[in-house]
Amino acid sequence: MRFWLRNNPPIGPHHPVELIVLQGIIERKLRFRSKRREIMTALAKRNTVRIDTQKNRLYCKCVGNVGKEDIDSYFTEIRFAVADLKPDFSLILDLTEVSYGHISAVSTLTKIMQYLIAHGVNHVVRVVDDRQLINLQFQNFAVSRQGYEATHVNSLAEADAFLDNNSKRAHIRIKLRNKAVDYSLPNEKASGQLLDISLGGCAITTARPLPEAGESIRVRFSLQGKKNEEIWFELDGRIVRHIDGGFTVTFEPLPSADRQKLRECMAKETAIATN
């Protein structure tokens, strides 16, 4: 910003009037930045990430309006925290003090989901108030993308109790859409759709007659790999139970290499939008 007095032409950047104006602009910018840092610091103190190594549990809490800068900073803290946990850890995400999530945060939120899956999360519990806008936003997010299934509770105590009582569930499930699967039974070959997938099993819908619980099965399907390539899996298992229009399968224990490959593909699939 430059101006000069009448009949007093500009003589360069060191003119006294220009220096005073520039100094005022700089001071206002510095005050603005300082105030912004104070606000961000205050929010950062309320946005917390902590771990319980004994329970192998990650606790995350967000507050206020969550935008891209907030979630980016949060992602850094999550990565440091997960490094101190073992695979098959649990996550409790407390959203009870979140007012609103900005659309700018969606890309980083997807990266966080991918990171957690790739590093072995096995339970995700969200603490929400059913009346909150953020709860509706997460529901809409789940409709538009493939991703892990989370349990919703209304308090932190309820979340801890749920995980304490469900510690035997070893694998998180990834919801899938429009994912074809072929399967072989002792006396039949058929096809269907994968509803969800985990390291321990899957759910399948089919128009064919449902196989009996306990029957052996081999499933064949493909998922998207880390480099967007198609990765094929052929896994043996057994029928567990019937569901509406289909059945669930438990896999035979996977070799570590196949287990890691499947985990990576599950993480990649969470980035795929479905509408």
C-alpha cells in the first residue's frame, strides 16, 4: 500500500510517510497472527490424543469446528501415538464437543482411516450425541465411501465398557459396495457380492440357495492395491451363519504375507467413493 501527500511525490520505499503506513500494516498483521496462534493453541489443548498401552487403546478427542488445519495437526499426533501401540489396537473417538466438520477435512479424514487400518486397528468406537450435526455428517460420509464399521455410544465410560467386554473380536470390518465374489462349495460353484471384509472373514449376499452353517467354502475376489492395481485373493474358510439374503464366512488363519497384503488392500478400499 503506497500513497503520498499532495505536492509531495514519492521518493522510494524509505519515505517517512510510507514507513509509518507500512509499519502500521505489519503491526496489524502481527497482532492478527498472534491472536490466531492463541486461538489455535487453546483449541490444540482441547483436541487431545492419548494412549493406554496396557489396554492397547488410542483415545482421540476433537472440539469446536474441525477444519483441514485442525485435522492435519491431529493426524500427526495420531501417527506418533500409534507408533507406541501394538497391532490390533482399539480407538475411541470422542466427538461430543464437536460443533461442525468442514468439507476441507474430508481428504485428511480418509487418510487417517487408511492409516489406522494399515497399522492394525481392530475396533473403532465413536462417542457422539445423536442430536449433534457431526453425527449426521459422519453418517453421510459413511454412505458416500467404503470404510470401517464403527460402534456408536453416548459416553466415554460406555465406550470403555464396550471394548472391555468385546476384546475377543480381533478384526475390524470394512464395508464394501459393488464388489463381486466367486465361491466354491463341496458340490457347487456360485457367485455373489461382498458386503464386508476383514482379516478374519467376510459377509456375502447371493441369489443362490444358502449353504449350511459349518460347510467348507473357498472364496475368490479382488481388491484395489496400494498402487491402484487389482489384487486377487483366494481364501478357504467355513460358513458361520445366515444373514438377510446371504451368509458370513470365517477364514482359515492367513499367512503373515497374505494378512499384510489384505490389510493394505482394505486400507486402500476406504479411499474409494461410492457415489
